[in-house]
Amino acid sequence: MSGPLKGIRVLELGVLIAAPFASRLFAEFGAEVIKIEAPDGGDPIRTWRKLHNGTSLWWYLQSRNKKSLALNLKSPEGVEIVKKLASSADVVIENFRPGALEKLGLGWDVLQACNPNLVMVRISGFGQTGPYRDRPGFGAIGEAMGGIRYTTGEPGTPPSRVGVSLSDTLASLHGVIGALMALLRVKTGQGGGQVVDVSLAESVINIMESIIPEYDVYGMIRERSGGSMPGISPSNTYLTAEGAYVVIAGNSNPIFRRFMTCIGRPDLGADPTLQSNDTRVLRNAELDEAIAAWTGSHPTQYVLDELEKAEVPSGLIYSAADIINDPQYIARDMIQTMTLPDGLEVRMPGIVPKLSETPGEVRWPGPTIGQHSDEILAELGYSAAEIAEFRAKEAIA
């Protein structure tokens, strides 16, 4: 393995989305990621959404570059194996309900005793402390209580889902950032390991811009606004003559003037009462009406071409079909092909971010359950006879 995280060992004790996505990022940049899975079925995401020959296509993406160790954590042998792995790991990532690992005998105090320099990322609905710590908290709840569902959707309609499991992914990113900061402390000799405590709900709150101070100072609650940006003008989603949706952000002062010339309304661009955002917001409906009249009168490509000439930020709202065929994404290697176990070639997203000297890479798709069990246990020093005994006791698969 290569990459900036080569030599880092990550132990994943998570399921579904948040912890596995975090460890996937480690794996893509060179870390050795050992995923612990239940022998009877493995991670539930293996059968989520669209399946191919009984396995989710999401699984192959979410678990690429990882090794799978099928381990029964309710067996004494399984617990001891995890302790042994933790003693040589740099990072443990888990997303069980607070207290679940403690019940198995694998809490932070136990793992830290095995390895004082261990960094443990704990992702949960509401965090490891507080009155809600014991509540179950899936991504949907984090999005609801983090504020983003309240602001998502059209005015006067019920709150909407963003479309993907956003709070899980945000928690993953915060977990990775925290883990890297904690690792830096260890690797530079500034101190030992520590817990990185990440809440799904708090990860959403952290990206919610200024909704908290706006409410605190003015009593203002940001409401659902559809495709527009509240308090920013003009910035909205507009329909073309062909029925396509284009997002246009003409909200800086010089861009606004170019934008108005582009749509044949230089009078608006020169209007002294429209020269700053705070005054444009007062006439936002009028501006949206003028813009929509122009986009609705022209084909999609004409709209996009004219806006590009005028240097006005714009973009078609993409579906998966648009993304997978876009020349920009293809040029930046964001659409990569992976070969599944049965030989099927599947296009999947590439690596983010792009590092100039030590880029990440995709080496293999998500493994079968327990594909690397024997290899991992042998590296830990267990003999073939001991591994066979673990299997006979159903401690491993």
C-alpha cells in the first residue's frame, strides 16, 4: 500500500454508514483498514439498496481497500482478538450506541490500557455525554435535530430529506479530521491517545451557517426556501425552455451587472438601488421574475453558454447520468472503474481530495465476509491450529 497514511493501522468496529465511511477515507489514502464484521451476514449495508448477485453496489464502494475479519464480538475469543488488534492499531473507529462496546468489554478504558497511544473515534447520534447519549440516533434523526431538515424543501411544504444520508457523512468527515489531529499529537510526541467524540446532530449544526446567532440576536428562524438562498440575491434555480433546471448564482456586485446585461436587462444592472446585496434582496422577487423569463425563453445549452460567456456562475442540476458522463469529472479521474468478483466492471466515484504528491487510490472493491480473517490472525501471531479452533468455536468465519 502507498499514500500519505501508509503505515497507519485502522480498526473499524462500525456498521452501515458513519464509521465505515470514515475508515474508507483512511483506506483510500494508504492506511491498513481492518473491518470487523459479524460472521452471520456481516455489515447490514451489504444488502442495502441496489443489489448485484446478492451484494449491494454500495458495499463495494463503501468498503473498498478494506480487509474483512469476520469476528464474533460476543465470544471471549473475539474480544481478546480485538484487544490484540487494538494494541497494534493507531485508530479505532466505531459508531455503536454509547455503552455498547463497554458491555462487550471493549470500552475506551480497556482499549487504552492495551495501547496508550490509541486514537478512538466514537460516532453516535448525540455524543458520549449529555441527557440524550443513550438514545438511538440514525442519520435521519441527526438531520432533523441538527436543523437541516427544517430548512430543506419548498416554502409551505413539509420538511424534506436532502436526498442522501448527509448527517452520517458529515459525522464521518468530522471524525476523520479529529482522528488526524489526534494522530498528529501522538506522532509529534506531544501526548498520548484520546477519544474523538462525534455526534451526528452536532455535525449537522456545525454546517448550518449563521442560523443560531440570527435567532439569538433577531429572533429570526430561517425557513424553507426551495432553490433560492435566503438573504442572497439573485441566487436561485430557474427553468429553461426545455424543462431543465439551472442553478444561477449572480449575487456578487460585478457578477450581477454582467448577469443583467446577459439576460437583456442592463437597466436592472445599472439601477442604483440594486448595486449591493442588501438592497437587491428587497427586490428579489422582481429579479427572479426577470431571470426566469429569460431562461424560460431559451434552450438549456444556450442558457449555459451565454452565462459562461458572461462569467456568471451557473450549472445544470445533475442526475447520476449527467455526472458519470461529464468531461470535467472524467478528466479529474472522478469516475473510476472497479471490477467486481464476478468480473462485472462498474463505474464508481474516484478519490477526494486530490493530493499532488501522495494521491489516494482504489486498490480493490469491498471484500467478502471474512475474506482476510486468516491473513490478519496469522499476522497477529496465531497459528493455523489456533485459527482452526477459533473457527470451530464460531468465534471467527
